[in-house]
Amino acid sequence: MTPEDFESWSRRAAEWGARYRAGLRDKPVRAQTRPGEIYQAVPPMPPMEGEALERIFEDFERIIAPGMTHWQHPRFFAYFPANAAPVSVLAEYLVTAMAAQCMLWQTSPAATELETRMMEWLRDAIGLPEVFKGVIQDSASSATLAATLVMRERALGWQGNTRGLCAHPQLRVYCSAEVHTSVDRALWVSGIGTDNLVRIPTMGPRHGIDPQALEAAITADRAAGHLPAGLIACTGGTSIGACDDLGAVIAVAQSHGLYTHVDAAWAGAAMICPEFRELWGGVEAADSVVFNPHKWLGASFDCSAHLVRDPEALVRTLAIQPEFLKTQGHDGIVNYSEWSIPLGRRFRALKLWFLMRFHGLEGLRGMIRNHVRWAGDLCEKLRAVDGIEIVTEPVLSLFTFALQDEARTRALVQAINDDGRIYLTQTAVAGRFAIRFQAGSFEMEERDAEMAFDVITELAARV
Ligand code: PLP
């Protein structure tokens, strides 16, 4: 491709992106394609000779674009958001154009040093103390895995990586049933195994771990000859937004010498608003905290902020330094690949820099506060509708609701998503099927919450 073609096609891609974003409101949120349709439309073999980009672009518009679910749609109320504010997309264009592999300081000093600064900005923005140092991981799943590996190594005297797990008592990790399944996977991959993931009963309106039950479980495990290694707590669990009482459960865990990790993948973004910080009161005592700016905050996927009290423990667990990865002649530099599981790293900090500068913390706070308010208002309006029951109360901008019987609730979520004006997903609350609503789209306005009310009530009357 000539530089001139690269320029004109880049412009065309950018124009397409801007038009796409501007037209989202008029599209159904969830892709309306049938399984296999896209696969069949793509030939089984690659071409032998190169094709004209004009044709490739046409096929992109004809085959691919209609098969996308629109995560940036203002009425995307399913799962959690994966916001990509336009300004962070601009930064991603630049990062993609430079296409640096930022594994070491010397492979792109700007990427490393901006990452250090951005993690300080974020740490201060969410109110964590200065002792925390941060790294950008690709996902919260990776951060939780990294924290679980630290738990393992710490509990095994830093010998698990070399000697494996066989020579040791069974390690135990504690959490509630409200944590994300990335915790289960972390236990699989770390070799600890989910049989050693002890689910502590929850209590209270926030569905948090019962601290006394945690104390009893750790004590019983020690008596049984097991080796308690860590606690994984959550602020804003995926299903219903459960929040552990971090002050209480971290105190119990630390009195037994456990490493503590807090998964706030979604809710962490809201901690830029001081008034929501009571949801994770006590977090400052944690050893490790993860939250995803790629969810609610608006940094395009992927961008997961992993903040740790003692980076040395993470580096001791994950760093590996063959000669070809050593940095000559510079003492005291940070190589972030030693803080993560993959060696290769994208330049992720640039989109955070663009995002926070362009919107400012007050701009981002305003968005989050609006979402929380609009979700709360919608919840109250639905509560007043005959036949609709609020199953779990709002935590930030997430609540769940159901109709009186399960079959109709299932039919309702399906009817809503086939209709396409809004997109919702479901969960199970103590075995009961419920529909989740979360407000979080970067482009959402109050009228989108109003439309959600209209769609839900109109279709509930029909199912
Ligand atoms: N933790 C929580 C609470 C989540 O809700 C999610 C995903 O929604 C994850 C972890 C996993 O996040 P990631 O996709 O960044 O691994």
C-alpha cells in the first residue's frame, strides 16, 4: 500500500466510524442475524491474488457490519458496558498506526512512562492511597489470575513456580458466590483448583461475605491441614452488583496472613465520584485491586487497571529475564511485562491520557452520576407497574426485575431483544430468573431510559 493510499483509506475508515457512531440510535442494538449466516458469507479459502481494497471495504459493509451487536449504542443495557469514547478511539488510531510492542521500557519509553503516570492519575481519581502502584492489564481476568498466582507463590514461600503444587498442603482461596467466573478460571489456571475455592455465605442487603463465616472457614481449613492463601472480594459483582464489606473481610483475611484481591471490574469506575466510595469502604487495606476503564469509564477495550500495594510481589511471581530481554545500562526502570502474564503489550495508556484530558474527571463523573440517577428513576417507575417486581435493588446503575412467573420473564427478555430498541440480559438471583438492567453507555441520554420503560412495559403487557 502506498503512503497516499494508506492516508486516503485511513480517512475513509475514520469517516465510516464517525457515520457509524452517529447512526447508532436508529439501529437495533443486538445483531439480528441467524447463527452461521456470516460464516457462510465468507469463502472457505483466502484469495491467491490480492484484491482491491474497494471490494474488501464493500464486503465489510455488506457482510460484517450488519452482523455486529452495537456495544456503543446508547440503549445498550445488557451485561456491563464496553464503552469506547470517541476520543479514546482517536488515541487507538494513533497507537495502531505506530503499532509498537511495548513489553519493555526500552521498546517504547513513552508507553511505559505514560502508563506509570496514568495509573497514578487513576489511583488518585478513585481515592486509593499513594502506596498503590498500577499496571494496565488486558483484562480483569488477567489481573485476577496474576493476583491468584501471587497468592499461590506467597503462600508457598515463592516456590510454586519452580516446584509445582504437589509437595505442599492444599492451598485455599476464599470468595463469595457473587464473584465473576474469572475467579474460577484463575483457580483452574493457577493449578489451585476450584475444589479449593471456598465459597463463603453472604449476608445483608449488599450480599457481601459474612466475616464470621470467613473466619470460621479459614480456621477450620488450618485445622484440617490446608494452607489458606488468599481472599478475592468483590465490589459490584456481575450478576446483581454484590459488594463485600471490604473493611471487615480484609481484616479477617489479613489477621490470618492472607493476600487480598478486590475485583471491582465494573464498579471501580464509579469510585471517581467520592459519594460512591462507601461501597468499597476499607479497600485501602487490600493488596490488589482491579477495575476496568474499558467498561464504564470510556477507554476503548482493552484496558484494565490493576493496582497493587507491593509490586515486588507481582514481579517476583511473574518476572522472567532471559538475556535477550535484559535492558542494558538503565537502573531502576520499570518493565511492565514483568507485572503481567503475556510478554507482549499494546500501548494502552494513550487512550486513558486522551480520555481523561478531553472529558476531565468532572465530565466523567457527570456521566456516571447521570447513569446512576436514570437507572434509579427507571427502577422506581417499574416498581409502580402492576405485575413487575424489583428483584434486587439498584447498586449504582444496576438492578434486576422479573414478572410473576418465570416463563413470562423469559419470554419478556426474548421479546425485548427481538424487538431491538433496547438490549437487556438475564441472571439468576438465588435460583430465580431475573432480568438485569444496567445503564452505562457513554452516549446514553435520559430519553433512552424513558424508552427502556416504554419498551419493557409495552412488551410485558403482551407476553
Ligand atoms: N469481574 C467482573 C465483576 C466482571 O463483571 C467482569 C466482566 O464483566 C470481569 C471480572 C471480567 O472482565 P474482563 O472481560 O476484563 O476479563
